[in-house]
Amino acid sequence: MVARDDSVIRGSLIACLIFLVLSLALNFFLYRWGDVESQTAASAKDRLQTTQGEVQTLQSQSTLMKAMLGVGGLTQAQFEQLTSSTGGDPDIEAIEQNFARDMAYFGPEVDPQNRNYPALPEFLVNAIRSRNVQYGQARDEATQIRSQAESDVEVARKAMEVAESGRDQANKKLEEESSKFADDREKMNLQSAQTRDSLLKTSKDLTIVRKKIQQDLATFKKRENELLSTVNMQLIELQRYRSDQFETTQGLIKYVVRGGNVVTINLGSSDALRPGVTFGVIDADETRLQDAKIKATVQVTKILGDHRAEARVVARPEFRYPIIPGDQIYSPFWAPGRRVKIALAWNIDIDGDERYDIEHVASMVRAAGAEVDTTIQEDLTGLDELDSGVRFLVFGEPPEVDDDASAREIQALGKIKAKAKEVGVTVIPAWKLQAYLKTIDDSLTTPLGSAVRGRDFPPVPSKAASRIPNSLPKMFLESEEGIQKDNKILQP
């Protein structure tokens, strides 16, 4: 019984060992099979990635080749990349570099997407045709120049022949005149002797005539004094009634262009207009210039014709009062066909620093379009140049009489004003000239000192008894009142 049990156990152990060995063998074979399959799959994956990269490279090369042949187009960045491509394929790189070099034949006006081999022959043919046309034109011009040169040479040759003929005639005439001169000299000597004889007789007659002239001169002198008295009275009346206002405008706004920043006026080269002249613009419905309000300011920039010029708007109007065709323009410092002349006295001090500002005032007058005709000095140098052609005589404030120098200055100013009154020139103070300039264009009142503006020193009319009364148009008075108001606001 015990022996039977041992044999069963041994049989079971043998069976288990056989099963274990078989299991180990099976696991070894399965492990080897899985490792081989894993290596096969990794290798297939690597080949797939390599194949995909080659496909993408071929697709990119195919797209580039299509673009080179006119199918599609290349951007500027792609053109620049062609010269530095490092794709690894020498043939493709050579093709790309040749393409970039060939496409350089196109001009910069051709877009990158239109640069390809099919378009290149047409472009080159058109360029050759254009050069042929230019060459033909140049050849025609050379032929014309050659013909003109031959014609000029022929004209010069004929002119030389005419000049030589004229020279021969002039020499012949010179000989004739020399002979005639000798005859005339003999006659003149004979007449000289006769003249000496008649001179004695004429001297006696002259003495008689001189006495009569002295009597007539006394009579004329008396009459002259009477006429001078009458003229002085008329000059006083003329000065009293003379207006320094410009009662009529000089031109009109013809067109308004560029959104209201540029206008065209009906004045031009035939009116002696020049660039830089500034005009005030008033409404077309205004009938009295002295009562009109300036709604804008324009400055001439270009002369377009006999009666046509272009001007830019330097002081824009209010929104409700735009510049329209038909508006009138005027400038007190410009006149058609002539330049307005201004005379300056030496004592103009517009900033109150006790230093004369003649050069500054002269530059402002020239900027306004007028001409500084003369500058009269304290010793009356330049007074003789003051005549009726001068529009204004501008002077500064007379000094207070506290020494001999100020007395001499006041005396010189009196003589200058008397001469201006005599020739009919309007006398205005410097502050009134500034009012004119500010009305035309505030930018013409040049700052003095350290960025000083006109409102920093408002004009104060002098109360000197020798001042000649003058009147300003209403628009200029409003400008002066505005300056004084601005100064009051700025004062602490």
C-alpha cells in the first residue's frame, strides 16, 4: 500500500517537472519572438519617417519647379531663401541659384509672384523693343541736331559775309566823314570869328534883358509866395481828408482746392505779383473795405499765369465763414503793377528796450510784400529821397525834452514830418504799422528778445502835440483793441 503511494507521488513529480520544462521552453520562444517583432516594427517606423521626409522634400521641390514654370508664384522671402538654400541636393541647389540669377533680369517693378521662366522671354523682348524705340528716338534727335548744326553754320557764314561787307562800307564812310570833318572845321573857324563879333553886341543886349528879367522876377516872386500860401492851405486840407485806408480790393478768389488749404486768385505775372505776398480775405458781399472783417489770410506760393496765381491759407477762417470763390482779397502793402514803398525814421523802438529796431521793422515790411524805399537818419540823410511815391512814413515815439540831444531829435522829426506833409506822404507811428502787419498775418510781427511776442508790449499812442492825426480802418482798430485786451489778460 505504501509502495503504491510512493509511485504515485514520483509520477506526479515527474509530470510536474516535465510541465515546468515545457513552460520554460515556451516562454523562451515567446520572448525571442516578441523581441524580433519589436525590432522589426522600429525599423519599419524609421523607414516610414524617412520616406515621409523624402515625400515632403519632393513635394517642396515640385512646388518650386511649378512656380519656376509659371504655375503659382514665389514670395520675396522665398526668392531670398533660394540663394542660401542648403537642401543637401547639389542639383536642386544649382537649379535654385540659376533661377534666382535669371529672375534678376526682371526689374523692381515686377512683383515676385510674376517672376518665372515663361514670363522672362516676354519681358526681355519688351525690354529690347523699348531699347530699340529709345535708340530710334536718339538717332532721330542726333539727325535733327546735326541738321540744325549745319543750318547754324550756314547762317553764321552768311552773317560773317554780311559783317565783312558792312566793315568795308564803314571804312569807306569813315574816309568820307574825315574829309567832311576837315571842311567843317574850316567853316567852324570862320563862324567862330563871326560869333566873337556878334557876342559883343549880344552882351549889350543881354544887359538890357537882365534888367527886365529882374523886374519880372520880383513880380513872379510875389506871385510865387501867394501860390505857395495857397498850396500850403490845400496840403493841410488834403492831409485832413486824405485816407490811409485802401478803399478797394485788388483781386478775387477764383477757386478753392485741396480741402480749403489752397486757393487760386485772379492776379498773376501781368500784375507784377510775386510769391510771398500776403492778402487778407473778406466776404464777397462786403461793400465797404474799411468796415469789413478779415475772415482768413492767404499767402501767394506760385505764379500760374498772367492773371492767375496759387496761394496757401496761412490763417484759416471760422467753420461758419469758409473761403468761397468770389471772396475779395486785398493787401495794404501791395499794389498791381508796382511795389508799395515805405519810408522809415531812424528812431523806431517797438519793444521798448531803448535800442532801435530798424532792421526788424524793415524785414517785417518786406515780408508783408512792401518795399523799404528809404531810411531817414537823425542828420536827415535820406530825406531827399522822400517823394510822393512813398505810401507811408513810419516813425517812433519822440523822446522827452530833457537835454540838447533829445531836443535835436525832436527838431529832426519835425523837419521829416514837414517834408512828408509837403509831398503828401501819410505819416504813421510804428505801433500802427504793427497793427497793419498783425491784421494781415500775425506771423509777420517778428518776436524780439527772448521769444517775445507783440502782445508782450502793446502799442501806446503818443500824446505828443506834433503828431499828425491819422485814421485806421475799422478792421485795424479792432486788431489793435484785441492786442490791448490780450495784454490786460496777461498782466497779473
